[in-house]
Amino acid sequence: MQHRIVVLGAGYTGATAAGRLARRLRPEDVTITLVNAEPDFVERVRLHQLAAGQSLTRRPLAGMFAGTGVDVTVGRVTGVDVDRRMVTVLDADDGTRELPYDTLVYALGSGRNDQGVPGVAEHAHEIASRPGALRLRERLAGLAAGQPVLVVGGGLTGLEAATEIAEARPDLDVALAARAGLGDWLSPKGRRHLRKVFDRLGITVHEHTEVTAVEAGRVTTADGRAVPAAVTVWTTGFAVHPIAKATSLEIAGTGQIVVDRTMRSVSHPDVYAIGDAALAMGPGNKPLRMSCASGVPSAWQAADAIAARLTGARVPTVPVRYFNQCISLGRREGLIQYVTADDRAVRAALTGRTAALYKELVCKGAAWGVAHPTLLPARRRPVVRRQEAPAAAVRTPA
């Protein structure tokens, strides 16, 4: 009987895991089903570009995984029963089906986090999803010259959104509100370059500003100020998909699934969680941040661990570490902040046009890796551990 692997979510992490599993395991031994709400792979790291009016390459999942042995199912996950080992999926025709699994890879990712601030859901736009980016795109296209656009959130997503919009629409009055100082986690060189770009693009920065309410046409800050905003873009972090909370999986206070070093659930050994959905510890015993930089290595780790356990091989545990933070600042500027293994900035940083090209290569490389799942070599071949051969071992390809 074939071992049934179901992967939930086809973002960077889920698609990467499915492709890597297809390379590591034989189709006669396993079935791999990849479930996603949309028929296309979405380059989430480019959604600020989509919102600013640019066109992105369409990447149908069916074409990407044709001939790989991965079965793509388009549908929205509405429930996961980890006791019955069953996933409930609602398809485009509102039909419900159940998918049984032997191993589940949970990669449903995250969306906007409103931080409990009143008015965000009703009046703010988000770019954590393709539909959200398209709604923002339409709204920005309808703005007249001089109207104010406020990006709330001074993290990587906020910086990229503010600069992309300001570059694409120099006729708008773009501002950014950050709870701390602008880029205060960066190196001195990184901070100087960031301010230089913001000044050149004419972006107003409200530093040390906490937004406490969002209304139509403005936001209110903790110190009682009203900041005008014909459009508010909310980028204050991410909240994980809520499905996991309704299961008996061990969940952290963040809503993430608690996993071990192999990305395996600590409460249900047949479930793996990767990317934003997982609470995994990185260097310095610090939780990995929600990002593509964490998600893709976690997908490699989970896929390699699953393949090793199914084939009776040694289970690899390669620590996920950071090397840099890649920030696009429009199409012509960028910032590559080099960091320690646990994601703390060091003095070195790459800036300007070279950094923009670097970031573009990183984005293209990530998309290429997902779109060509069978062309990448496996990171490590399993080594048979005869003393720990599993009861239902399968074979690894020659």
C-alpha cells in the first residue's frame, strides 16, 4: 500500500516540500497530494510590486508539478482532524471532500495581523495575500495626485511597500508609521542608506508612532494625533492560519504548531509543520521569524526527515540559520543587511543598485526552485540505519 503524504498550502514552503519529497521518494511507494486555495503559485515576496501596479509572471501549479508525481488539488482547507488523519477541503464548486493521510505537512502560512486595532479589518488594506494586493492595486489606481497613503508598520514588508508605492506613484503623498525608529535594527550603514532612499522618494516617516485606530480617511495614534490617509496599508506582522488551533495539535500562544528540530509536531508524529505555521527554534534558541528565509530551509528539513524516516535512513538535522536580510526599496534601490546566524545585524551591508539586483536574483532563484522541483539535486541522500528500520519502510530511488 502506498504511503499517503498530504501537503497543505503551496506557498514557498509547501511547494518546496512537495517537490523535494517527489525527488526523494518513488511514486510507486508514496502518493503526494498538494492542496492549495488558488490554482497558481503566488510569489508572496513580490506582492508589494503587484499592489504598486506591476505585472507578475503567472505560474500555474498544475504545470509546475506536471510529471513529478505530485497531485495538485485546488481547494480551501476547512478542517484538519489529526485523530482521524483526515483533511476536509472545499473546492471551487463548493463541493466538500475528505483527504486521508499517513503523513501531513502543514504549510498554510500566515496572513495579516491586525494586532487587535479597531478599524483595521474595515478600513485598511493588506499585501499578505494576492487578493489583498489586487484590491490595494485597484484602490491606488483610483487615487488622484496629492492624496495621502499611509503604510503602518516599519518592518521589512512596510519598508518595501512604502518605497515601491512612492516610486511607482511619485504624485502621491506617501508616509510610513513605525513603532520604533526607522530601520533601527539595521547596521549604521543600513540605516543611513534607508533614510537616504526615503528622503529621495519623499516619504514622510512617523517614527515611534503607535497607531491605535483606523478610520476612513485617517488613523489615530497613541498620542492622540490624527494622521490623514486616503489609503492605509497595514503591515504590522503576520498571524498564522487559524485551522491548527481547532485541532488537538500542541499549539503555541502564537497559534503556531510546536515542532522539533526536524519540523515534526511534538504531539503528533505523523504531522510536520513548516514555514510561518511552525514554532521552530533557531540559533541562540530563538524562534525562527516568519519569512521566506526561514520557510524554505524548514521545508527542506521536513522533506528530508520524512524521506529518511520512511526509508529507514539517518534523519538529518541541519540547523536553520540566517545570512542576510534582503530588502527591495523600489526597482532601482535595495539593501542587503548581513546578519549573524541568529538574525542580528552586523556592520556589513550592500546598498544601491547592486543590492537591488541581488534581491531580484534571490526572488527569481526562489521562484525557479519552486517551479522546477525535479531539477534541483537533493541536499543529502539518506544513509540506511538498519537498527531503526521503520515498520512501513519504502524505497529511495536509485
